[in-house]
Amino acid sequence: MKKLLLALGILALICSPAMAGRNSNGAIVVHTDNAVIYTAGPDYCLSQLPTLCEGLNANAGQGIDREQLIWLVAAFRPESSPGVTTVQFGINHNLPANLGYFTAYGKCGGLELPDQGWPETGFGNLVSISPATYAHVFQFYWFAVFVDGPANYFGTRTYPNTNEAKFVDDGNPPVEDLVFKFGTVRWDGTGANECPEPPLTRGACCFPDGTCQIVEPSQCTGTYMGDDTVCDPNPCAQPEACCFQDGRCIFVLPTECELANGTPQGPGSNCNPNLCEQPPVPEACCFLDGSCQFLLAADCTAQGGTPQGAGTTCETVVCPLPTGACCDVDGNCTLTTQADCQGTYQGDGTDCDPNPCPTPVRQDATWGQIKANYR
């Protein structure tokens, strides 16, 4: 059964489609515990590990001429959902080969398929994990390493024959994921592990002019619409005409319009031309007596005047003087202003039909003729 699992892992490495699986963004790193002293016999795969990659230790502390226990560890982000059945990896070191530097070593999985001469001269291996593990941090191999100088190092790398490191998942068909992050233990200073980084999150960012751009949250200077949101179709509110009581029109987002006590005019509206209702303004108002006042049109009409139109003033408008019937000495009647009347002005608004003017009396008329004029 174990051989079958290993064969399935090898088959996955050969036939798996090139797509990201559940084990993507993983790392093959290292861990050492300077409080654990190597002795022959124990199963060092049972050693307790930190629960996070960042808690692993890559700094050797046993010193030279002693064995340092080093574990190879698969690490994933806490929010991920790994499922590993096979690990393909390589090792990289400058240990003193003439001293037989690998005191002991062993797998922490099902079966292994190491390079010839592993690990002294073979630098690659494939290990099956049986049963599949779903842990975010787990050990799959260990070494007891002997060193003779402070400049030594030991770390993980890609499998040398293919220059790739991989995890295989438990899917059907299984999916492989490449590994790009590794770790190194050092005796002369600070070792290091390249732990998996949080997945890159991006989404739609809406700007005040209604444009949209896919960016990381920290790069959004507008309104971030959420992780994995897209700009096609555009989710951003579009600017539109915003009208104010004084007749002004500005082109802004509806929310900005309302905050400024304006009234949004709806999608697709704009301010060219200005579609906002203009407030009434005073204008010249002429009255029957020829006087002029600067009033709103409604107030002018209510007071019996005549509005002269938008933009007019009492300085630019000459209001007509009132007219009335004017009787001359011959009894003739004409409509004219009081100032222009060359006779007797009958009053503003009087008319010549019927003729209000009296018939003049002739000097040489008899009394009978005079009486006849009034019959």
C-alpha cells in the first residue's frame, strides 16, 4: 500500500496539470531545537514543532564537534487549506564531507525515493506522506548533523535533477504545486526561513471621478470595493449634475452632492448646459403712474405693476407715463399725458370714446341756437 501511495505521488509529479492547487504558497524550511541533544535510538519525528512558520528556529546553537538536530518542515499560511501526500525537495550545505557529517537521518512520512548516495552525495529526495496531512506546519524529514567549523550551513532547496520543489495534494487527479521558499540553518550567525507570505489581495478601487482601478488595499486612495472585486463592469458611482438653491450646478458624486446640501440630478446628467432651476431675481417694475421699482416679478404683479423682464433695472427702463382724455378749446378730445395736454386734462385713464369734452359756445349765437345745442 505504501509503495502504491509513493507511485501515485510520482505519477502526480509527472502528469499533474499546471494549475494552482490547495498547496500553493507553501514553503520547505528548516527548524532546529538547541535544547534537544542528539542520542542514538529515539524517533526524532515525534519532536514538537511551533505552530507557525515564523516560530521555527534556523540558528544552530550546539557548536562545533557536536551533532545538531535539524528538521525539514513544510509550512503553509494559517488561513490556507493544505493537503499533502508527497514532498519533492533537495538539500544544500557545505558540511565537512571528510568527517562523515550525517550522523543519522530519517523520514517522517510513508516512503522515500532518494537520489543515489543520499544524503552524502545525493542532494534530492521524494517523500510520501501517509496518510495525507492537512497540518499547516509539519515535519517530514530530520538530520543529525556534525560540523567542525562555525562557517557551516545546511538548508533546503529545489530537487537538483529538475530544479523544482513540489507538494502533491490528495485530489483526484492529484495536483502539484511548486515551492519557491526555503530555509537555511547557520552556525556562524543568523539563519533564515522564507516563510509563506500572506496572499496578495487586490480589488477594485473607485475614485471620485468614477474611474476604477484594480489595486492592493493599501494602494487605494479612493474607495476600496473589497478583495477580488473587478472593474468590468465598473462598480464605481459616477458623478452627475448637482443643483443648489442658488442655481449653481457642479459635477460630483451623488454622495458628495448630498453632503453639500445639493440635489443629485440622476445618472447621465451634467452641468453643460446648466439644467438647474434658477432662483427668481428682481427686475424693473413699472406702475401706472410711471414710477419704477426693483421687485420680483410676482411681487410686481401683485402690486399692480408690470414686470419689465429679467435683467432689467430702473436705471435702464423708462416706464410709460399714464395717459388720459385731453379736451381742447374746440371740444376735440385726444389721448395724451397730462404734461402734453394743451387743454383740459380729464384724468389718468379717461377715454375719448364717448367724447367727454363739452361743445364750445359761439359768441354770435342766439339764445335759441344755444338751447338747440343742448337738446
